[in-house]
Amino acid sequence: MSENIFVWYWIIYSMVFVYWWMLFYQDRSTPNNHLISWAILLITPLLWPIVLPISSWELSRKALNNVLI
């Protein structure tokens, strides 16, 4: 059972990392050789159980505000 949880955790970590890496690579406001950006990009997906719900809440809140305006 715990092996399954561990495997799923790393699968989702990989998916989050790849998605955020693509966003980071396409972003022209930050240079791609900025060390702190790479550190955040590597560390943040490790915390996906906390970060993803907060991110989705923020995105839905912004979308709701855009609809109401």
C-alpha cells in the first residue's frame, strides 16, 4: 500500500514538474539561467499536495473575478 502512495506521489511530482518547466521555459520575463528560479522549480513540485490546491484556488478566484467584471 505504501509503495503505491510513493509511486503516485512521484508520478504526480513528475507531471507537475514537466508542466511548470514548460511554463518556466516559455516565460520571457525571467532569464533561464537564474539560479533561484531553478531552485524554486525543483523544490515546489515536491510540495504539490500543498501547492496545487492553493494554485487552483487562486486561478478559480481570478477567473471568477474576471467573469464578474
